[in-house]
Amino acid sequence: MWEEYFVNLHLGVRKYLNKESEKSLPAARSKQTVLLAVHIIWQALVISLLWYIFASITGFGMILTAWAP
């Protein structure tokens, strides 16, 4: 019930408020997939950088900090 409501809401916003046709939906979905992949890679890089900085400050290697008690 709610899922159908939000799908219809999304399509209505695209059609009437944004003045976009349904033909652009596949392109928008593929763009969203690419942006999600870039976002996940960016998060992994930031976490790795923070982990590296923490390991450098404490003097432990990055592997040792993962299993430190």
C-alpha cells in the first residue's frame, strides 16, 4: 500500500512539478546507480584515510588496529 503510494507520488512529482517525461526515467536510474557507486567509494576512501591517520598516531599498523583488544 505505502510502496505504491510513494511510487505514484514520485512519478507525479516528476511529471507535474519537474515537467519531466517518463522517457528520462531509465537515464535517471542509471545516473543514480553511478552516483551511488561514487558515494560508496568516497566513503571507503575517507574511512581508510581516517583509519590510516589513527594508525599513524597510535604507532600501530593498520592491520593491528583492526584486531586490537
